[in-house]
Amino acid sequence: MLKVRLQGTKKDIRWFLKGMERDSRYEVENISTFKPCDGDSRFRRLYVNVRRKEKKKQNGKGVASGVKT
């Protein structure tokens, strides 16, 4: 599992998270609430837990089950 800190505008962070959630390689588990950043008031922080999804295994010959060649 990765613990990731995202920092940027709310719009940019939402855009990035939407892409991560749509990507079949990753599973987004826990998303924190927006937290203010020090300095510029436009920017926010967000913490996310991300897991890499396991690949589905094929049979030993590299051919999908039930498919005749």
C-alpha cells in the first residue's frame, strides 16, 4: 500500500483522483478531507491510501481458460 499526499488546487486534486479511481491498476482505499496548505490559500492537501490491484492469473500455457486454439 502507498500513502500519498496530494497538493494543489481542489479542482486539480479532484481531477487526479478521478483518473486514479478509473485506472484498473489501482484501488483507492481511503481519502482524507481537504486540509489547508501553509502560504497560498488556493492550495490544499489531501492524503490517499492506494493499493496496486492483483493481476488475474491465466493457466500455465498463457491461454485464457476455456478457449481452444
